[in-house]
Amino acid sequence: MASDTPNSGHQAPDQEIERLAQEIGRLIQSAEPERREDLKELAYTLIREEIFERGEREQKGERSSPTPFNPLGSGVLILVLGAGLSFIFGPVGLALMLGGLIFIVWGALISWIKG
């Protein structure tokens, strides 16, 4: 094992991965039979976390910051929801429609100022 360490920097990545997989397999097979399934699961979980979740975190870090919230779309949705609800329960529906109109005006002003 110690003799592999100096050469590990010179090996191709696929050979190094193959060697590590064989070593993990040997360690799992040498364990007690009751623990083998847990060790397999642990190895799979660690590899998945290392590759996939770290890659996702790095990609999220590279993305630009999200754009500011424009309430125009939400205002239209709230207005339509309030209009439908006003037939069932008038005061709540009318309040939602008023809130939706406020959001629409606010979003239109933001779009107009930025545009």
C-alpha cells in the first residue's frame, strides 16, 4: 500500500479509481458478514456525496446572483385568485384583488423604471 502512494500522482485517473474500488471491495469482503451490507451502503453514500453533491454545490457557487423579484406575475395570479374567491367569500376575494392590483402596479413601475 505504501509503495502505491508515490506512483498515484503519475497514474491515469481511471487506473487510480479502479485501484481504489478494488481496495474498497477487499475491505468490505474482509469485514464481518453482518456488517458487509452496511459498509456497502456507506461506501455508496460517501461516493455519491463526494461526486454529485459537491459538484452541485460548486455549480451553484459559479452561478450569478438571482435577479430581483418582480411582483407583476404574482400580482396577476393573486388578482385572478381573488376574482374567483370573490364569488364565494366577497370580502376576502375583494381584498385579494386589491392586493393583486397593488402588486401589478408595483411590478409595472419596476419594469418601467428599469426598461
